[in-house]
Amino acid sequence: MSQEPNAKPAGSGLLNLLVDYGPVTVFFAVYKHYSPPAGEDAVAEVAAVIRGTGSFMVAAVIALAVSKWKLGKISPMLWLSTALIVVFGGLTVFLHDETWIQIKPTAIYLLFGVSLLIGVARGKPLLKYLLQAAFEGLNDLGWMKLSRNWGLFFFALAALNEVLRRQLSFGDWIAAKLWLFMPLTFLFTFAHIPMLLRHGLAEQAEGEVLSDPPHE
């Protein structure tokens, strides 16, 4: 049987995860590999940051290409985040200043947060245009709530990033990106499932099950 035009590629969920979090994982691994023991060699520490940043930029561009190749599209969010990684990463490498790579997440979070909340204020849930394929059946009220909540969450992440980058060493800040920000994002996403089900997602899923002919 041929694949339906709107069917998602097999394994697209895992691939999306790799595209989203693969580059920062590469950055963390390269930085940790070259990073000296804490406080022992400031020059080597900067060199580790530069190596990690260069790897981060390359991995981000590769993730962009993989998204286009395997998923057939590049989301606006991925375009924007990759552009900011290249810009702020380039500043980090050129100026030998790790602050720029730490500011990059704040810039992304604020930009996404402002965009989503402006959309909500104008009655246009922007997430609907970015994620509709992932939440088919969700009604307009559900999209408005989802856009509003994610906009506020992005502001919270921006504030958290600013606090952590001022309070933690660079190595600990990198670890927080993996072991704090990622779990928080997953928990926030899953916390919305009851709301999504109340606003049409359940009806869509039920309709797909009922309309699917039995497999022979």
C-alpha cells in the first residue's frame, strides 16, 4: 500500500528530537573533552569553548540539512535558531568571549516569547501555523491557550538562563542546558496533554481510529 501524502515519515519523532537537541549535545561533548580541570588553565578553558562552539555551529547546520532531507521541511523556528547559533557562535569564536554563546538562548527565548504573545494579543495563535501537523484537530481556543502558555514559558526560560549564566561556571551552565532545560521543556509539553484533549485533540484521534479500516 502506498504511503498517504500527509503521513509522517517513520521515526520522525526521534529525528525531530535529534535535530532539536543534537547540536547542543555535540557542543557539550566537545567542550567536556577539551576542557581542563576547573580553574587550572584559563587559556585552555577558552580554547575548549571555541572548539565546542565551532562544533556547535557545524552540527546546527547539519541538523538543518537533515531536517530538509529526511523530514522534507525546515521549520521557521529551526531556521531562526540556526541563524542565531551561527551569529552568536561566530561572535564567540571571533572575540574569544564565551558570553555570546550564553546570551544566544536568551535571545531565542525572548524572540519566540514576544512573537507568540503578540500573536495571541492580535487573535492569531502562531503555533497553529508552526505545529498544526503535530496537533491536528485542536480547536482555535486550544491553539490560543497553547500559544499563550508557550509564550510565557519562553519568557521564564529566558529569565532562568540569565540567572544561571551569571551564577554558574561555564561548564555547569552547559550541563544545565542538558539536564535542566531539556527536562523542563518535556514536562511543560506533557503537562498540556489534558488541555489539548479537552480542546479537540481526542476527537481527532478517535476519528482516525474509527475511520481506519481493519488490517487484513
